[in-house]
Amino acid sequence: MTSQPAHEAPKKTEGEFRALFRLSAPLAIAQLGMMTMGVVDTIMVARIGVAELAAVALASTWAWSSASLFHGIVQGMDPLVSQAHGAGDGNAAALALQRGLVIAFAVSIPLMGMWVMTGPALVWLGQDETVADLAQGYMIARMPSALGFNLFIALRQYLAGRTIMRPSMWVMWIGNLVNILLNWVLIFGHLGMPALGLEGAGLATGVTNIFLPLALWFWSRHFGLFAGAWRRWDRASFAWTGIRRYLRLGIPVGIQLSLEANAFTVGMVMVGWIGVVELAAHQIVINMASFTFMLPLGVSIGSSVRIGNLIGAREGDRLQRSCRTAFAMGGGIMAIAALCFVVFRGILPQLYLEDAVVVALAATLLPIAGAFQIADGVQVVGGGLMRGMGRPQAGAVVNLIGFYVVGLPLAWLLAFPMNLGIVGVWWGLAAGLGGVAIMLYFWVIRTAGRPLDELTVDTH
């Protein structure tokens, strides 16, 4: 593999669909690889028992909700790198990476503290104490992921902003092989290792997430991917003024992701109040919905890069066309996923476990999950477009309104006063996603029509 040029301006003759597909496809495949790790963990742990599956559901949701704020902060580099690359400023892109790595280390410390408190936090939220204890052991074993995945995000976003997509994809899928092997060895006790069960699954995930940034770093060094956008570490790498500008972009992204993640966490808590069987069914369906979500998430990251590159290259006349194309791609992908959820609702849950009661309940939920798939695709793409335009605050605002004013109150009302149970929780979440998608769509189209100078961020 050869290194890519430091500056490759958007091609004027390239159609927006083709450009977005070229950027998004490797990222979507990489995101599927990331989600496959969770699917493999869920399938393997389900072989141990329903209580362990419920514990993974709680622990994974806690990990996602607690880490989303910090992951989003690291992603604040998106417009910094993509706009710098579009403008041909490799030094600014390198500076963004250095500051991103510093921030990734810093935010991992409070994240680890939150993971140490997994069990007490889940009990405080009204979850079953036995399941909460199992979740605690799983999260302690998974602790290295807190640092490892933040570092991986920083490297991935830096490369993506420079339109270098494939290394992250290959590293993620190699990481899947590592994860499967470690799960097989540590959960069930092979190759002379003791059977660690649920804690073995957590340890496998932790080791894999340390492998990811190390592998991506060595890959980038070996194939010269830092060429044209690298600089020596110096005082500017740690300068507070630059880190503060980074945080002004990253904190709104973190708030947006945290609001969304914690909305689903609250939904999971509501389901936990209903029963362990419902929680197991919820985990299966949310796992499948999260898997399909990785495809428009790849489009979201790719469209953020495309928009940033266009702004940096002063190609403002293509912004709105690129935005509409990205929305069509995200929504179209999820329309196909929704159809699969409805048609194969009786088959898909059986891939996870054979418990007839859990499978039947999951089959009931899948058409509802299919109903909000399109909205989910539109809203995640909208968030990526606003990041590329340096306006991440929009995602935070619409998530606050859509989920916490509409979705969650409706979920509680339907689930408990109206006695719809877990079905009510899912319909409430679907309504919240729909509201977020509609608001983001119109906000993006309006913002894309602004002068380029208003959308350009300070990359130094």
C-alpha cells in the first residue's frame, strides 16, 4: 500500500453519490466490524445463561451511555482535520491529531471511574442485584477498553478526515478475529486457560480494544500514512488555546451522543423494571438495531468528511447537493434494514438463543424497531453533516427535545400507565427518533445555505 497525498481536493467532476460512497463504504464496513464484536459477545454469552445475557445487556448499555460523552469529545477533531485537509494544510491536521490523542488520554480517566461503579449504579437504577453483580465483574474485566477505544477513535477520525478510510476497516476486522479467538479461549476455557465465563468475555473485549489503536498506529507508520500531515510534538501540541478550540467542537458532539445513548439507557432501565425475560429480548433487538445502525453511521462519518473537505476547498456550491445525497443514502439503507426486520422477525432472534419465550417477545419488537430504522438513518447522517460544518450544537439541541421532551415521557406513559409494557417503551423511543430526524433534516438544509466563511473553523 502506498501513502496517500497530503492534499487531495474534492474532484469537481465526481458526482456526490459516488464521492460519498467512496468515503462511506469502508467506514460502514469498519463500523459493522465494531458492532460484530458486540454481536459475537452476545451470542457466546447467551450460551451461558439468560441472567448472563441480561448482565451483558445492562453492562453494554452502561458502557455505551457512559463512554458516549467522551467518545464525542474526541470526535471534535472531525471539522478540524477535514477542513484542514480540504485547504491543503497538513500541519493543522497533524496538530488536531496530537491534541486529540492528549484529550483521549485525559477523558479515559473519568470513564474508568464510571465503569468501576457499574454495579452500584445499576442497583441504584432499580436493576436486579444478581444481574448487576454479574455486570460489575464484566465491566471491570473490560476496563482497558476505556483508553484503547478512545485512542482508536482519535486515529480513525484523523485518517478519515484526510480521506484515508481503508486501514481502519481492515484493522477492525482483524480485531474481530482476535476477539473471537479470545472469547473462545477465555469464556469457555480452551488452550489450557480456565473457563472465566462472563468475565472472560469482558477481558477479551478489553484486550481487543487495546489491540485496535496499536495496530492502526503501526499500520499507518509502516505504510507512510502520516506523510504530509505529521509534525514533531512541541508546546503547541499541548497549548490550552488550541485544546480549548478543540473542546468547543467536541463537547457539543459528546453531549449529543450522550443524550442519545442515555435515552436508550433510560429505555433499558424501564425494560429492566418489567422483568429479566423482557430485558433479554430487549438486548437481542437493540443489538440487531445497533448492528444495522452501523451502516448509516459510516455514511455519517463519510459525509462529515466530505462536507469538511468541500468547505476547506471553498466548494460551497456543492454543499446542499452533498447534504441531500447523504440523507438519501442513510435513509435508503435503513429502509432495506427495516424490511428485513419485518420479514424475518421470527428467524433473526433464534440466531442468539433458543429460549422460546425470549424469542417470541423479540419477534414482537422487531417490527417496531423496523419502524424507526429510517428515522435513525436520517438523524445520524444529519449529525455528521452538522459536525462537518462546524455546528455540532444542533445535534445536542434536537436530541434533548426529541428524546427528553417527546420520546422518553411517551415511552413511560405507554409502558406503565397504559400497560403496554416493553412494546410501549419501544414505541416511545421510535417517536423520539422521528422527531430528532425531522428537526435535523431541516436544520442541515438551512445551515448548508450559509456563506462558507460562517462554516469555516479555526484549525490552528
